[in-house]
Amino acid sequence: MLSGLGAGQQPHLEAKTTCVAFNKISAGHTEWSALVSTRLRTQLQLKHSGLLKPGDDMACVGAAEVCAQIKPLFKAFPDKRHVISCSSRGLQEASERYLQGFVRDGQVSPKASPMTTAGRLSQVASTALDARGMSSFVSATCASSLQAVVQGSYLLQSRNIRKEAGAVQEEEVAIVASDFAVTPFVVGSLKSLGVYAKKPASTKQPYQPWSSSNQGMMLGEGSMATILTSMVSKSVFAELIGAVSLTQPSMSTGLSEEFVDLVLRRLLTDSGVSAEGVDVYLAHGSGTTKGDRSEKAAVYKVFSKNHLEVKTYKSKFGHLLGSSGLANILMYEAERGQSLSSKDVIAVCLSLGFGGQATAVCLRYFS
């Protein structure tokens, strides 16, 4: 669970958060076909159980699954539970199915509405969590989940200011990220931009962020969720110290080194943390030549290369697009849990997205 910026206090992340990655790195249509087979088996099982509704795709399925796992962590009453769901592309599968039908016969399905894309994901998350408070959706390309965390923290802060004015019940915000975009349309789009890998970097580790052997990004799919809270409990694993979200004008892919440098320095100022005070950097590491080069150069310019520990998790599950930022936060917590760390750690997590999106957060992980 993440703690959101409360009035006069820092937001916290609650532990036992869920990160479900489907551990599928796709290098092209052959592997994508295998992924479709896995999806079909899963969908048949879910339809039989009644959990998968007509028109749903795997983004909804994954969101419902992780929401069911974090629901017991909620301490707030249902009307004080808020949800911010996010995805880089909404329900890509459903949208493409409707588009194919339109191209084929010139007719639009009655299900092809906003409720079947972004709105449907929010609906699924709110229902699964029995959350009756505010509900919204964020789509900011690859920065989506970190932007959702930032917006959730501000929401929690505003609600806590209201609480100090007279309300008494605690409030919490669920952040639910789900990206299932390994489709011919998405892969084709990335190839046309020249940022998709032509082949794996190696047979043992097909995706190596910040490596000179990379030829581009490789997609993965998955869902993850956490809860922002201002309440103190044993399940809280980190606090959100600061955040910044900026956009570089006139950039479609590959943000410049100077801009990434600016984002990181503004984050340190917002967080009240020195560069030397940061222990761990959770890299975006998309695998693209320009993106990785700019990020790596800026990071080592801002921070001391000698003491900074750099973590890149896309080698484990591929690029989850809008869900990758939250996945990095949760993967690092899982790693720390296995090592039984005895001291607090200050970490910076960065997400860079198409259209010049850049969002960074600073976290204190508790021992």
C-alpha cells in the first residue's frame, strides 16, 4: 500500500501489495500467437466462472484479479474508498475488435463507447474493491501509473484537509494499473516508430535495459495495484516524499538528456532530498537507444555514480507500458522483503512516455 500525501504528513504505501505480471516478453507475432492461446484458455475459465463479462478483455480481467487481492487491505469504509485506474491505451483489445468490425462492414458495435474503454476499467476496479468514493482514469502513455500515484496522493491530501475541517472517517485511494497491449496494432505502431526490438538481445536475457546490445523495447503485459493511505499500520512499506510530472514539448519519443536532468533535479527539490541522499534509482529503461542513452547520462550527472544502486526490472517482464512505473515500485519492495533489509532506503522512480511525458517520484522504503 502507498501512503498518499496527507495534510501535514507524508503518504504511505501499504505492504502486501499485488504485482501480477504475465511474464510474457513478446518479440513479434509468433510469440504473440502463443500469448493469445494462453489468453483464450484464461478467458474460457473466467467465462465459465462468471467473472468475465461480455466485451471485457484481459485488462479488465487482470484488474479484477489484483483488486480482489488488495481488497482485504482496505481499512476505510466503502464510501471513503477512492479508485484511480490507469492504462497506457485503455482496453486495447476491445477497441481493436470494434475497429476491425467497422472496417469490415461499416458498422459500429453498440459496445464501442467510452464505457468499453477507459470507463470500463474504472468500473471493474471500483466494483471489485467495493469502492463507492471517487473514481477516475489516467492514461498518460508509459507514465500512466506514476501519474496515477501522484494524482492519488493529491486526492488524499485534499480529502484529509477536508477531514481536519470536520470529517472524521479515514480515506484511502487504490491505484490500479493494467496494460495488455501486445496486439498486432500496437506492435505495428511501435515498429513504425522504429522503437520496437527486431530480435531479443540474447537468448538467456532477451531484454537488458541500459545495455548497448538492445535494439529496442519488448512488450510485456500485466496488472498491479496498491493502496495510498495516510493511516499508520504494519502493512505500510513506504512513504511518498515528493513527486514531479513534466512534459517536454515537441517530443514524440526519446526525451532529451537535458529534460530528464531537469525532471530529476526538480524532484529532489520537491522532496527536500539531496542527490547524495538517494540510495536507489528505479530506472525506466525502455530499451530504446535514444531513451536509454538520455536517461543513463542524466542519472549519472545528477547522482553520484559511486554510491547509487540502479535497478532495471523490465528484463524480468518486458515493458508494461503505462503500468511499468508502479511495477518497478512493487518489484523493489518484493526484492527488499526477500533480503530482510534492516535500514530505510530513499529511492527515485522515473517513467518516460510517448509525447514527452515524464513523471518521477521519491519514496522512503521502511526497514
